[in-house]
Amino acid sequence: MFDSGRVVDTIKQLCKENNIKISDLENQLGLSKGNISRWSTSCPKSIKVLYDIANMLNTSVDYILGTYVDQNTQDNKADTLNQLILNTKSR
């Protein structure tokens, strides 16, 4: 299930690791101040924003969403796909 709070926590942690302030990230993306923090109670309006954040923080959208697993095995790839399908249906 989609956990928006986890998404925000992951973004905050990645910002800390990359020495980027959340407010600077929001500014660079053209988001209003506090926009990312508000995602803890709602979903981002656009996948493009998550894609841009992932690129700026040198990671992937699936990592930010918490659906990342080791891509070395076929079983894990199938599990990831199934999880994404379940998450989409639950919205």
C-alpha cells in the first residue's frame, strides 16, 4: 500500500545525504514552500515531480516510493510489478 509519509521521509533523508535543503529542492522544482512536507497527508499531484526529485537526488522513483527491491533476480522484478499493480488498484 502507498505510504505517503514514507515517501516524504525518504525524500528528507536523501536531501540530508546529498546536503540539499528541502526548501532549496522545492524552489528548484518550482514548488511552493512546504509542498513536499504536505505530501505526508496526501499524494504528489504529478509523477513528473517525483521523477525530477529522483533525478536531483541521484536515485530512482521506485526507491522514493519504497517499492525498490534488488533487481538481480526475476522473482524480485515480479514482486515489484505486483506491488505496483496493487498500489494502483488501492487508490
